[in-house]
Amino acid sequence: MIDSKHIREQFPILNKRINNNSLVYFDNGATTQKPKVVIDSVVKYYSEQNANIHRGVHTLSREATELFESARQTVSSFINSKTEEIIFTSGTTDSINIVANGLDIPKGSEIIVSQMEHHSNILPWQLWCERNNGKLKVIPINRDGTLQIKKLESLITHNTAVVALTHVSNTLGVINPVNEIIQKVKAIDQRILVLIDGAQSVPHMSIDVKNMDCDFFVFSGHKMYAPTGCGVLYVKKGLMDQLKLSKTGGGTIKTVSFERTEYVNGPLRFEAGTPNIEAVVGLAKACEFMNSIGVNNISEHEHSLLVYAQNELRAIEGVEIYADHSNKAAVISFNVKGQHPFDVGTLLDKYGVAIRTDHHCTQPLMNYYGIQGTIRASFAIYNVKEEIDIFIEALKKGIKLLS
């Protein structure tokens, strides 16, 4: 059981009022708010610790470098990886692009993604296929949003090089059985590389990449209470040396001449230029914050919110929930019959309720359901049932006004 009052007190922005109403922030799938411990870590960095890293012998530089590398250890522990398997990036999108642009796989290879993928886990692979005469294959879903896993097996051929799959749908909240899927893929062909997009799973559930046995795992800091502009690319040991460089620069080299450059090994090889140091520091604090509550406690709390909200929504005439079941992370996508999502979202904002309304960067998924977009409510550790009550009442008032 978590102490919701104590947790909410740690998020200064929750005191904000919108249109003379208390803020009800249900757009956590887009980005989460930041606890004071994360905010303070960024302020402290700029007030007391600011220097460039890996480049100086002076005290500040050494302290900043130690702080940065300590954050790498914290993040690696958070997902049960080795420290040398963690590359810091600008976010999930950057992480996927590093893999898609860096893999040394044969021209004409096949890449498999799912119908529910975020555009960021479609476009890099689509571009690779266009440039390399490859073929992009798609795992279909059922109407309840679950993957047709048996179809995946039939999609795999001797040309399959990569399976890139979201752990949790950012639109539907559906949790894919990635451990089972990875086992099936590897049983068919050990050479197939598996990338898991964990942007929507890391904030909500415990992650163990060793147990998962994926080759690559990617996520963003800003969706798990950390600052924007930082992300993580986990690369299974032994695979990092096989990734080609898609960008390079300061911090990645041993020696440079006009004739030849020798690059360092390990994560620094992929971290060209000055990184977003303060965001990485904040990311480590976000991991510690989640651990202090207990990731399993976070999951249980958010699941109770999901079940309560779905039950309340079902009772409203004209509301259709997509993937209307409980095997989900804390995300609900729905529509109101006869109403445009944008109009509903605009009216909810009048009551201080922040939700997302559009295609959520999943246009192929919208096409599958035959819709332009949805209304998405997504929850985080600081949300409470009382906020759902406010949301439901505001929704009812909004529907009445629109009708």
C-alpha cells in the first residue's frame, strides 16, 4: 500500500491550477511530471557540479564524470544489465535509430514489427528497408489489441534479421508477452536480433533484461519521472562491437589523424559530443525514486486506477474503450460516439483535466480500428481515484455540452 498523499507532495506541479480547477494530469503516456528529488538533482548539478565530462583533470570535471558514470551504474542495476551494456542517448527514438542505422545485416533482409508500434519503431526500419531493398513485415493484432503471436512464427523466414516490438502499446496499454515471444523467435533462429521498445513499460513495471533475453532494449527518461532529452540503449554484451557508428565526434576516439581514426570500445563509442549530463543525473535520481516506492507497488497502484477508470467509463453511454480488458499498463484509449476526440479533450481541459487526443503516433493502429484518433488517459504513481472521479464528471458534462 502506497502513501498517495506523501507521493503527491513530492510533485510541485500538482499544486498548479488550470482554468481555476486543480490540475488532473492524465497525459503520463506522453511525459510524466518530475518529483522534487529529480528537480533538485538538476539544480544541484548546475549550482555545484557543472563541468564537461571525460575531458578534464580538474576537480569539477572529475566529479561530474564520476556522477555521470555512477548514473550509468544506477540505470544498469535498474534493468538488471551490466554497466558496460548501457549507452546514453537522447531518447527512445534516438536509441532505435542507432540500432537501425548501425546493424550490419545483409541487404534484402526482412524486419518484423507489430501493428501497434509507435511510429518511432516503424520509420527507422522502413527507411532501412527502402535503402537496402529490405522487406518490412507486420504482426497483426486482434480486436482486443493483443498480438496474433502465431502469425509471427509464420512471418519468420531465413531472411528475417530483426524483430522490433513494443513491450507496452502507448495507445492501448496492452502488455505484450515479450519473454515468450523472444523465446519463440530464438527457438526458430538464434541469429535473429530482437529489439524491445520499453518506453511505456519501464515507468510501470519491473524490467529484467537478462531474464527477458532481448538483444536491445530502449527507453526514455522523461516518461519515468526524469528530465527530457535523455534515453537509454541497452545492448547485450558482445553485440556492441558489431554496431556500426551512425554518428561520431568528441569523446568517441583514442587517436585521430587525417589518415586514420581509432575509436574507443564500449558505450562511449556511441556517445559523441557533450551529452545531456544533467538529464542523466536526473534519470539516476528517477530510478532511485521509483525504487524507494517499489516498482511492484507502482504497478499495483496504477492497475487499481486502470480497473476503476475502465469500470466508470463503461457506465457512460456512447463510450467505446479500445482493448477493453485488464491485461494492460495504466493506459486507456476510448472514444465517445458522435464526438471528435479533440472536442472532448478541449472541454476536459476547461475542467483542469489533461489528456491526449489524436493518433498518438500510431496511425497504422488507428487505420486498423477505422478511426482518426482516440481520447487517451494514462496514469502514473501520483494519480489517485479522486482524480478519476473528477475526470468522469468532467467527461459527462463535456458530453452533455457537445450533445
